[in-house]
Amino acid sequence: MKAKKKYNEGGVLPIGRLAREKKRARDLRKGYKPTENNETHRMGLWEDGEGKTKRYIVAPTIYPKDKEGNYEEQSLDQAIERGETFEFKNKRIAERFGYGSWKKGRDLREAMKNYRADKREERKR
């Protein structure tokens, strides 16, 4: 049996925990209509701490006003109050999660296509 790195030693996220976080993100806004841009979450990324205590927080930046597809902007503090935050120690995993790695099917493929395109643009600068 291979020894696994612990999550807090090197930023490796256990597969089981990542799967639970993805399911929690999918279940977060069930029953709500998406915006005109077909969004229900629109995730943002924040950094907190330094060195070994550094963590990356991903949270929705919009919140549904009603079930009809009307949304309002949401701050990180509001997301924390509502329990809608996802914490990671690995920046790449957090970025991918923010772009939509928690989605399924065509939406997942589209989200990862956008992630790769944005990364290519960053490298060109």
C-alpha cells in the first residue's frame, strides 16, 4: 500500500475530499434558475495567510434573490456567513474549482476550456 501525502503537508488534496466539495458545490443552488449568462454561482478566488498557512478560498460572488433567476452580488463575508466557501491549499486546484471543475458533462468541458484559454492568455503577457 502506498503512503499518501497528507493534505496539510504539500497541498495534496485527498480525492475523497475533492469529490465531496464538488458534490457540495453542485447541490448548493439546486432549484434556482440560472442568470441570463447561464450562471448560478460565478465563483471568485481569494488568498489568505502566508507561507505554510496560506490557503485559497473559493466562493460564489452572486446570491439568488428569488427562484426566478434574479441574483445580487455577494461579498466573501456574506459567503462565509452562508457557509458557501471552499478552502484549498493548492492554488491550481482552487483556480480550476473556481472556473467550474465541480460541474459535469458539457458544462465541465466548457469551464475547463475557458480555464485553459485564460491560462494561455496569462502566459502571453
